[in-house]
Amino acid sequence: TDKFQQLREIAHWVKYHHRVYYDWGFARKLSLGKGLNVLFFGPSGTGKTMAAEVIAHELKLDLYKIDLSQVVSK
């Protein structure tokens, strides 16, 4: 489905961004925007945490969970 494709694209970006930016030279063209942040949102129980954990595990990366309500005030 569309959501699975989006998760695959996130994983591929992390896996291959070094090649695109540094091996192919695109990093010289960009001074900003070389990182990736992903914000999952939605009701409880919809798989946000599980999706993030699967991506982190697949890429052998640490996962940092942040409670946005503790960081941002309205």
C-alpha cells in the first residue's frame, strides 16, 4: 500500500543518501537539508511506534522517541 511504500522510501533514503550526496557529488550543491527527520502522527494504536522501530531495526540505527507534548507548548 501507499504507507508501506513511504516506509520503504524512508529506509532507502537512509541507506543510500551517502552515495547520492557524497559519491555522486550532490552535497556540494546543498548547504542545508542533508538530514532526514520523520514525524509520525495519528491516533493511538495505529502503528506509529512499530513502524519507527522496524525502520530503525532494519537499518541498525538507534531510535529516539520524543513526546512532542513535552517539547512544544501551545
